[in-house]
Amino acid sequence: MLEKNQPAPYFRSLQQDNKLVSLDDYASLKNVVLYFYPKDDTPGCTIEANDFTAMAADFALLDTVVIGVSKDSCESHRAFIKKYDLNVELLADESGEICEKYGVWQEVEKEGVKKWKIVRSTFIIDKKGVIVEAMYNVAHEGHAQAILDIIKNKDTSADE
């Protein structure tokens, strides 16, 4: 699993509109909140995406972009964004390569049944490409506000 103060693994993937997005796109320009979620249009994932959307302007004021990642397709992401009028970029990691690099594709056990899934996790990456926070197994309720508070308190916007 990833930890604070280490370089963020490079990522590059298509977002909802089939445009390539990479970590390099934000180097020296923006902090990145990279959040991983299990599936489009499910209750917890919808709450989380709506919360990040509601705070998009607050993140922007802190030179921060919010990018969600799941294994859903670009088409699924477009439908999810349209249905809830979301204002976050969503990457389609259909191969699971980004999930693997960030250690969020994990085997979990529930009621004696083991299966592989994306464990809801969030990474705050500063403008230098360094992980400021690495959080695994997060709850969706209040998570966007908690991330915003961390960024405000760390004042990553001053990191030039």
C-alpha cells in the first residue's frame, strides 16, 4: 500500500469523454485528489461523487482537481455524470492498471465469501507529484469535506 511522502504512481487513462488524462497534466499546476470508488451509480459512490461535485469550487480555490477512478467504461461514466449533473472527472480504468498501482484492488471477505473489488480509497497528490495523504477503506459519508479540510490545513496550494 502507498504511504505519505512517496512519489505518486504515474497514471494515464481515458476520462468520460474519451480524452487521455495523466498525472503529468497537473504537474506544477494543480494538486490532485485521486479517489477510487467501486462502481458508478451505486448508493455510496453516488453520495461521494455528489459531495465532491458540491465542493468543486472550494477545491478549485485551493488549486486542486478532483478525479474519480473506477473500472467502469467511459460510457458508464458519461451516464453517471449526466444523471447526477456531476462536476468531477472520472477515469475509466477498465484494465485495472491504475487500481493495481495504487493498491486499491483488494481481496475482501464478507459473510465468508471472498471476492476482489476496488476498496474505496483517496490519495492527495501535491503539485510535485508527491502523495500528501494515502487513505484506504474510507467511508463515503463526509469524506469529501474531510479531504477538503486536509487540503486547507496542509495548505498544499502554497507548494510551488
